[in-house]
Amino acid sequence: MPFDIEMIKKVYAELPEKVAKARAITGKPLTLAEKVLYAHLHSNQTATQFKRATDYVDFAPDRVAMQDATAQMALLQFMQAGRPKVAVPSTVHCDHLIIAKEGAATDLAFAKQESKEVFDFLGSVSNKYGIGFWKPGAGIIHQVVLENYAFPGGMMIGTDSHTVNAGGLGMIAIGVGGADACDVMAGLPWELKWPKLIGIKLTGKLNGWAAPKDIILKVAGILTVKGGTGAIVEYFGEGAQSISCTGKGTICNMGAEIGATNSTFGYDDSMERYLRATGREEIADLANGIREHLTGDQEVYANPEQYFDEVIEINLSELEPHLNGPFTPDLATPISKMKEVADKNGWPERVEVGLIGSCTNSSYEDLSRAVSLAKQVSEKNLKAKSEFLINPGSEQIRYTVHRDGFLDVFEKIGAKVLTNACGPCIGMWDRVGAEKKEKNTIVHSFNRNFAKRADGNPNTFAFVASPELVTAIAIAGDLTFNPLTDYLINENGEKVKLDPPTGDELPKNGFAVEDPGYQAPAKDGSNIGILVDPDSKRLQILSPFAPWEGTDLKGLKLLIKAKGKCTTDHISMAGPWLKFRGHLDNISNNMLIGAVNYFNEKTDNIKNQLTGEYGPVPNTQRAYKAAGIGTVVVGDENYGEGSSREHAAMEPRHLGVRAVLVKSFARIHETNLKKQGMLGLTFNDKADYDKIQEDDTIDIDGLTEFAPDKQLTIVLHHKDGSTESFKVNHTYNEQQVEWFKHGGALNIIRADFAASSAN
């Protein structure tokens, strides 16, 4: 029986009436996104015609998913809420804390030993509070969710920005911080600003070398890394229906790279096939019964300009394979132009490593099409020129492709099969020689390619492509190789050409697995204890943050003025730091070490105004904290883009940063700051960024009258004795103002639960 079938039956039983009510309220046909959003309004939320990008709305998601790195902090927070059990179906997936180095068996065994304390903690907390637990090696969270939990028309949140992957099965699935997950698991409403809507009409049909990945690579080139911020992207059209369910998942997954709140597709035959292939026939039957409510209304798709804020049209029949990068996932280059562009920019053209898999591209179809190219290496007497690494998406995928002979083919061309885990995609790659910081190129089928992302080397030029194109380029060993037109020289000195990839959408003999790696929670967890060693370096019980003192903030010091791109990787690096995700004080030693200091163009090197000396950001901030001095972080555009990791908000909060002032925020990070009782502010005039000087002391005035839509005032006290002031904006609503006043949302949850228990 599928997981949580009774919950899904309830959602589907209520959906038609809720959609009809929403249509009556709005007086118009509805997009799929609107149907799912209205169908998941929280019971305390009055339904009305919400204003896009303006109204904050309370929702009741159907489920929560957490990966092991972010689950630690989410569950440490949940433990403080006083609840005996989670209020909605929830899962933990152990996929981030496994270093890729030797190969699956060795790496998994090492991880189980190295992170035993954390895995045991997560397993016991899950067991106690009614949470499904997926053990190390079970697979990558988003692939496992797609195979087991995602369902058309549902809503879920997850503590990972690529939770949006489940949009491939018709969900509204949104990445959040652990505090949001904690709220929902505690039975509270989840708040989101009503999103804008971007419609992408797909015509034609993919052919030859073009893959679903190329659709989102092209979209990223059009919209850039922040073009989807605050929006749900809805794909439709004949082209959309021609794409497999897992291909849809790939497209939705990388929607995180354009800042989209979510991306989704309407329910269609490919989704039905996938549900049945993964043992969820009952859900497919239920979905078929309300099929018209699980996609946008016909009038919407016939006249999309009337219903979406922006419409983009892509003809799949003409779509060319793309390579995006380096250093940003929105620098899109069609493969036919790569030679010209690479030469112009001086990019290293020799490809050292090709990597396929990850949460974005690790389906049976992905590996099936990639293996069709790997087979040609022996058939055409070729030799792969690049190292080749593979991350299967789940144990079910790995077991099935092993049964079908794929792994043998890959290994014959020298491939190394890594654990069913994130690995290099998130920086958990112990790459030999990376410490030398040599200039080199890699090509992968992941989603992100920020500097240092995969191997910690700032000089690794990483390019994103489909698994098929990655495989072809790894065989050629050349970034500029265009398999559509170019020939290779085989071991006999003959010119040969690779045939276009082919593969199966789903395994002909069905999926198979011996042990999927799932642990069901105890029915009664009341007697299960959770022990955390007070001397642990990996886990630390949280203490509540202090409430606001009730005054304007005076005498703050500038900590850092960050220049240019400042993602959550820059604010709180992953890679080796993942081991400290459950220990707030220890992981705070990576705070902002990747941010570029505006005043000296260096990373992790800022001025301590108390001593006049330059040093690491965390050390400097700890010195201010010890002196009882608060600080301000200043940033550029789209500050906090990337991962959902709330550590990027909790670390500054823990170390005494009082406000983050930027030109613009990425959605998830701004929410995370608010949840932790931080001030997230934006320049009213972006030119005021230039007024911030290295030795500034800063006041924030107007907090005693802090209210929605009311500006605050920044006063800069310069070293020369002069002062400047300017207005700054914020997006706090009434509830979020209370989070700030109480020192964080969790303080309110704890107090409310204690009060209700006392009554």
C-alpha cells in the first residue's frame, strides 16, 4: 500500500469542492498552481482573491521532508516545541553526510562510522516523533520522495531548496528552512507570500540529443538566477505532455536555480505511468477520477497571457543541447556555440571529470540514455578520455540498473559508481588534487556550479548539462565537443561518430529492490529517549534566542560589506562543514568565510574596528559579541540565493549579528532570517549601498514603531565624525514583526504550546 494513502484520499475527496469555491471567489478560470494553493489554505485563513506578490497567506501542507544535514537543526528546534508527535506525515533522508571518494561500498561504510552519532540521533528522533526514516544509502531525498511520496495536486515543504523536484509529479513542493518545517510538524500554519505566476508553453517534441535538462538550462538562460523569485512556474502545452514524469522532475528541480518558489506540470499520462510503475496504482486511480482538477483549466492554457504574469514559449523540436556555466547555472550556451564561447573566454577545454546522477538527473531514464552512449565506447573501439563518476538517485534505481546490466557497461569505460547520495553535487567530494587549486574543467548533470561548489577548488570550471551530453563530453574529453556534428578518432585511428542517445522511460521488467533502506517509526514513541552528549562536537541542544530589548539599535558595527554574488554557500559553506550541521556554535566558524569583502576584494578577511586588525569573519564577530556589540552585514543583489539552509541565518543570529541590509534577498533566506528573529532589510535606494564605509558605526531607528509597510532609518556614523542617514525597506507582516519582538518564531511556538498544555 502507498504511504499515507488515507491522507491522499482526503485531499482528493475535498479537492473538487475547494477548486469550485476558488473559481467562484476569483471569478475566473484557474491555473494548476492556483488550484493547489487554494485547496491547501489553512483552516484559519479566509479565502479571498489574493494579490500576487503582496498578500501573505497561511497554508496547510500535506507533508514535510528533511535531508540529514538540515534535519538536525529542524528536529533540534522541533524538540523544543513540546509536541509528542508530528502533526503531518514527515520523513528524514540521510543523503548529505556521505563523502564521495573510493566508491559506494567503502564510502558508505566510512560515513556510517564517521557520522554514526548524527545518524543515530536522527533515527531515534524520527522513531520517537512518528517520522519516517530513510537510512544512509537509501537514496537522495528528492528521488526517494518522487518514488514514494509525491502525488499530483498535493502540497509539501522540505528543508532543501530542491524540494521543488516533486513538481514533476504535479505537486506544489517548496523548499524552506528548518523553522518552517518545525511549524508545520507542530501543527501550525505555514506562511507564504501569494506567488506570481510564470507560464511556460512547450510546443513540439524533444528529439535526438535534446533532453528535458536542456529545457530548464534554456529557461535559466532566459530568466537568470533571480528571474523566478517569488513565482511559481507552470509548464503546459503538447510539449509538456510529451516529457516523462522524471524528466518533468529534472525541470522542476532546477527551477530552484532561477529562484522559483516552485515549478509544476499538470497531471498527465506520463505521471500515471510513473505512479503505476512505482507501485502506486491506487493513487493513479484516484487521480484519474479527478483528472480535470489536477491541471490548469483549458481557458488558461488557450489564452495564457490573460492568466500568467509572464509567458515564455519554447519549441522543443528546435531545442539544442546546452551547457550552462561556469560558476553560475544561468550562463547558458548552446553546444554549437561552445567552441566559440570557450575560446573567447579562455575556459580550459580539456575535461577532467564527467559526473552524472544527483537529485536532478538520476532516474532510470537518465541512466538508460547515458548507458546507450557508454555502450558505443566498446562498439566503436573508443576510449573514454575523462574520469567518470555516477551517483544513482536511490537504492531502487541502483538495484534496477544493476539488474539490467547498466553498471557493468559504465564500469567497462572506467566509471566509478558512488553511493546513492548527493556526494560531489553538494561538495561532499574528496577529490584527489583539489587542494592544489589548479585550473581545470568538469562537466556534470547536477544543478549548481558555483565556485568551490563541487570540490572546494575555486579554479574548477564546472558546467551543467544533461546526463547524455555529460557522457558524450566525458568520452571525448573536450568541453567543445559537439556530438551532433563532430567526429572522434578511435583506437584504430578511424573517424567515428556517436549515435544519438536512446533509452527507456521506465524499466521494461519493472523496478526492483531488496532493501530500500526505510525505517518506519514506533507507533508509540513516548518511552524513547533522545540523548545528546554535552561534549559532542556534532550535536548541540539549542538554547532560545533572546527577545528584542524594546529599543532602537544603536552603536552597531559594520561586520562586512559583501561584494557581488553572496549565496548560502558563501554564508555557510557545505562540504566538510556539513558534519557540524547539528552543532550551531561549531558550524558558526564558517559564517561568511566565502563572502568577498568590498574593501579589499578578499574572502574571510575583514577589519576588526576594536583593534584595527584584519582577520577571519567568524573570529571578528566573536570579538564583537564578547564585547557586547551588535553588528550589521551589508550585501548586494539576490543575497542568500541557493540552498535553503537556515544555518546561513542562524549562525549570524547566534554570533550577535543584528541586521542584514542588502539590495535584494533570495526568498528562502529572507524568510529564514525572519524566523530567527533577525532584521532583514533592503535599501530603498540601492545607491545607498555605496555610502557604507569600512569603519562605520550604525544605528537602526524606528524599531519602537516597527510595523508592516513602515520604513526604518539607517544612520551611519563615519570615522571622520560625519553622519549620513537613509531609509530602508522591509517586508515584515504583523506576525513576522512578532517573531522579531519575541526573538524568533520558535519562542512563540514554545510559549503557545506551554499555555495550551497548562489549560
